[in-house]
Amino acid sequence: MKNNKKQKTALVTGSAGFIGYHISKLLLDDGWRVIGIDCMSDYYDVSLKSHREKILLKSISYISIHDHIEKPGILTSLFQQENPEVVIHLAAQAGVRHSIENPRTYLETNINGTFELLEAARNHPPKHMLMASTSSAYGANKQMPYKEIDNADHQMSFYAATKKSTENMAHSYAHLFNIPITMFRFFTVYGPLGRPDMALFKFTKAIIEDEPINVYNYGNMKRDFTYIDDLVMSIKLLIDTIPDEKKSIVSSDLTHDSKSLVAPYRVVNIGNSNIIKLTEFIQAIEDALGKKAIKNMLPLQPGDVPETWANVSLLKTLINYAPDTNIKAGVRNFVNWYRGYYNI
């Protein structure tokens, strides 16, 4: 029997990136039509981005656009042509340390790019905008696990400052133009096809090649590592959880909801809610590789925070789901992918 159900359309910015690829693939597998836009930045190996994109292009429901989201008018034209029901905004210049050396790229992509996206949505409102922020937005906050309603006014890096700025920008547009927006604060995402500039990729490569790894804060860093499949499933389930300024959550086991009182806007943590010490993370890589790391112990770097830890009670209440992949299993999956990708 022919299925006459109209295909849903999502616009994904940063679609050739690590998270962008995985959410695009998940939506395509679920029957969505996906419009992906990515500038294919050379911040890291473009061939990896091209590899991700080639996989997405195997679907006839995927449309690829190579352009910069900060270019005035490009997103407005795209919204007008495609009329996406859902927008998932992941395009950004990432990296805490890189933002210290090259702050202008963060201003242009993260701030100006998000402004162009919000202007496009103002003129052609989608049913729901889902936008990426970061756990780094919590900055100097030492109360853990982090709750979405906690103070987040003291960012420790320019990267984090730009992402917190996009949260504020998004709230103003949600309020002024009644655009439903959910902001995610991601916690240390890892997994297959991950970014080469992140610890898991760098450590795996170095250990295989008998090179030393830089272990900051003398191994005392703690992170809430979140497996990529868990993350994108959370995003997918949140698509239909549209914030409504007139409604609030009523739950006996939830003491907080970040939903705005004046706008259809909410901030949601997506993390594993299981804090892991850096030395334990390295041990998981060593176990997966069957090889010990050569460790170069170093102090805490400028812009870094010693630990992150997500309270995900809001996420669980909203979608009855939360990330739970064990760090050993997640790291093993990455190492298996890495060996296969590089024929090791």
C-alpha cells in the first residue's frame, strides 16, 4: 500500500560535523527529509567530514548545502525555499583552547551565525528550533551536578561565552516572536566518527603510534562523558517536546524546570550523569587498545574547568529517557571504528 503521509523536513546546521552527522543519519533512518548545511571548515581533517557526508548522501532524502551560516541571507532563503518543520542548530566553531588563540572565528560563526538563523526563523517560523549550547556555559559554577536553573554567569573561555550568548539571543527571539526553542547543554560527547581535536581521538592515535599523551590537571580532570548514540536519541525525542510558556511540568520527582516564564523556551542538559575521572577514561582506552599510554602530566590549562557533571532529571521527565552507555563500552566502540577507518 502506498504511504501518502507527508515526509517531515528538518534543517540541520553543521550536518557534516560529528553530532550533526549522527542526528541527520538518525532522522533519515526514521523517514525524515533532511536539509544539511555545512561550510566544511578545515578546523580539523575535512576528509572525515566528507566521509560522513558521503554516508548521508546515500539517502535520496538528504540534501547537502556547502555554505557559511553567517553569510547574510543564506539561511533566510533556505527557510523560504524548504519551510523546515524542525531546525537543529549544531554549526559552531568548537574547542575551548582554540578560542583563546582564534576568538574572531567564534564571534563570526557562533554569534553571527546564530543571529542569521534566528532572523531566518523570525521570518519563517518552524514548529520547533533545537539549538546546541554546552556544559561549558556553567563556567565557574562549583555546585554539582549542574542543574539548568543554576547560575551560569561566569564562563571560563571565550568559546563558552559565545555559546551562553546564543542562549540569551535565542530567548529574546523566543519571547519577541513566539518561536519555540529548546537549548541543549551537551556534556563531553564521544563516539565513532568523533572529532580529531577531542581527547578520545587524540589519545587513541597517540597510544597506537607510541607517542605521549598530554594529561591535564595531572589526571584529576573529571567529565560527564556522553555517548553519541544516547545524545542524538535524546535530541530526536525532544523534537516533539515543544516548550509552551503557558504550561509547566508537574512532577513529584522534579524540583526544577528551566522553562522560561515569558517565552516558549527551555534549557536542557544532555549528559550521562556519571562523573568519570580522566585517568579512568584513559584506562578504558588502554584496555580497548591492549596497550599502555605514555603520559605527559601537565597542569590545568587556561579556560578549562576541573570537572563537569549533569543533573538530567529534567531530560528524564520530558522524554522518559536519558543517556546510560557505559564508558568502557562506548570507548571500545570508538576504538573499533578508529581501527576500521584507518585500517589498523
